[in-house]
Amino acid sequence: MPADKRVEVLLKAFEASLGRLSLVTVQDVSAWWEQVDKGGDVAARFGEMLVEPWDRGAVLGVAFYRLLRALQTGRTVPSPIRGHTQGGEVTLGDLVREFNEAAGVKALAATSLEGVRVAVDKQSTSNLSALRDVDVRAAQALLRARLEAGEVSSGVVAGVGQQAAAGGVRSVVRDMGDRDPARQAWIRVSGTGTPCAFCAMLLSRGAVYSGKHEALRHDVSHPNGTHGYHPNCHCYALPLFAGSSIEGSRFAANREMQNLWYNDFGGKGLKGKSGWRSYYYRKFKR
């Protein structure tokens, strides 16, 4: 199978796995909220129950980045996950097995890739505990704000939980990319193909984002619940390397939104945001 076809298969499996993580987290948080004692510091208990789904997301993010990097550049980066193959060299089969296990699917066959050796570049690895603490504390802060405002329901809490669990994927991928000198840019991708108006606007920008750009940040403590991602959002930031192509069908939504923003709608930077939302929902009736 050609490398570009393997990347396509990988992205499809990654998006499906992110969707399953989101769905399971929404179900688990909804059930938890219905039975939990709402007295005392319920936000503290909320944070405790988010650790496990965040960790699952982090393992998926690490495995995804390592395999994508290898398929795109022929080399990969060290893993902060115990149990992952370490050392100065791994095989593509090792990386495929790591991803398949994290994703819960057999996205690619590892057997035929056992002999494909992949060098591991020397660089620092992500501090997963620190990243998790930031995301979990942010989710707790947002829940406390919703409680104080009287804006809490099972659906609201589940959305915050989903955002934090998906943050395990997003935060780790972003951090690994920020540490990686081979990563050249980012592009926002819709995991569903039916983005909301906010996400569609960010998709329209194409491969212009740096790791510190607001559109890539996962920040559930923002007054609107997010900077770059909102509750129940299925978008993600895809790292791009030398030779990465954004011409395929995977990025059709980016090209469509770019055409709408700059040509059809005629939006120009910040001035276009106010009317974009109503324009977008009139056009797509979403």
C-alpha cells in the first residue's frame, strides 16, 4: 500500500476513534451526573472522573502522531508512554500496533511492515501529567462557572466532559508537534465533515496555523467554553510535514469553506465574523 494511502487510512481510523472516545465519554459523564451527589465540591469529583478518558485520549494522540510522522517523513519521535517501543529505532509495524491498540481497531496490517525500520529522532517528550492537569482543571473551572450561573444540565456537563477527553488527544498532539522541528504547519480538520459556523470559519484558513495560534488551543476555561474547540466538537489540528499534501479529498471541506469565506460570503478577517454565522446557517440549514 502506498504511503499516501496509508495516511488516508490512518486519518479515517483516527477520526473514528476520536468520535468513539467522545461518544463513550458523553454517555459516561451523563450517567455519572444523574447519580452523583450535587452537594459539596462536585467539580472536584468531576475532575477525578475525567482522568481516565483523558488518559485514553492521550495514548491515542501519541500513537497517532508517531505513526503519522513516520508515514510522512520516514522517521518518528520518542514516546512518553510506558509500553511503547523505545530506543533509537523502531519498525513501522511497531508503530502500527501501537496505534491499532490505542484506536481499538485494526486500521493497518502490522505484519507486512515489520521489516520497515524507522529512526527515532532525539527530542524531549511531552509531560502527560502536566498536560492532563491543565485540561482537567480547566474543565472543573468551567463546570463551577456553569453551576454559579445556574446553567447546568446533564447535556452541558457531558459536553464539558467530552471536550476535556478530546483534549487528551488534542493537547498531546499539539505538544508533540510544538516540540518537533520537522512539523512545519498545522491545518484544522473537521472529523465529521459538517462543522459548525465557528469551526467552518477556522477550517477556511487552511495550513496557516502555528502551534500557539488560538484556533489550535484547547481551553475549556474560556468564557465561551473554548478558544479553538467547543463542547461536542469533533475537529482536530493535523500536523503537516515537508511534502504533506492538502490537495486530496480529506481537505475538501477546507477548500469549500475557504471559497465561501473569501469569495461567496466575502469575509475579510475579523470584520466578517459577525455576519458569517447567520450566513452559514442559512446556507447549510445546520
